Amino acid sequence: MAMAVRATARGVRIGGALGVLAAVMVSTACSSDPDEASVAAARSSAYAALTSSSQAAAASSATRPPIPTAAQLDSQLKRALDPALPDSDRTNLIQDGAAFESAIPDMYKALHEHPNAVYGVVDPVFDNHDGTLTATLRLDKDGSGENVRTTVMHFVDVDGTWKISRTDLCGILRSADYQTAACG
């Protein structure tokens, strides 16, 4: 019975995946004829599953770029909408940015029509652990502070670079009453 208690305690420490293994070990240890081979096989299988899962999560997060701050994401968004930035640099900041190439002149027009607009990415920034980040975008279309909107904004890991989500950029443009073929 002492072996069963030790096995159960170990199963609890190791976590949910090994909880089943602990139950198997407890029931096997209490039977009159323990099958040590099946216990060893279950233990080995559970350890392999846990190790594989941990390695996959570590490999996945190891290939992602560091999580940026809200200020860094805000800077990236403002650069993407900066008319002084070369178009190729601007489209490199956006997921599927090439789709926006033909819309850039119209984007300049939209910015010109709303010169008092105040916008920015604000804290907190969340890592969704799926190759995306979530942050909040604050938008004051006329800069008066009276009609401030906030919306969730995503950034997508594309080849090791956090890029503005195409879907969210289209949402921002729509909220500014702007339509573009890049957004369908």
C-alpha cells in the first residue's frame, strides 16, 4: 500500500497526463497479482506523451519572436500608416501586405481626410500561444476625445516577425468609413 501512496503522489506532482497512470498504478498495486510490465509500459507511454507535448510547445514558442510591448506595436502601426515610409516597407509590416499595394494611395487620402485622428495600441498585450498577439487599439476619429472607440487588434507571427493582422487593419479602415479592395 505504501507503494500505491508514493505512486499516487508522484502522479499528482507530474500533472494531469500522468494522473491516469497513477490510478493504474494504485489499482495494480492493490491487486493480488500486479502486472509490473503493464505498469512500466503505461508509465513509459505517459512520460513519452508528456515529453513530446512539452518539446512541441517549447519548439513552437522558441521559433516565435519576443513579445513586443504595446508601445512597440503602436510604433509599428503608426509606421504602417506613415505616408513618408516607402510603400514596400509599409506592406512588410502588414500580414498579406502585398494585397494593400494598390490601396496605398487611397489610404493616404483617408488619412488626409481625418487629420485630427488620434489612435494607438495600448496595454495589455496578450500572447495567445497560437502565433498571434492580442492588444487594444484606441481610436479617436476626430481627435476631440468625445467619440473614442476601442477594439481588439491582433498581430500575427509571419516568418519570425509580428505583423499587423490583415483582418484587423481592414476593421480599422472600415471604422474610419474607408473601403478598399484589399479588404473585400
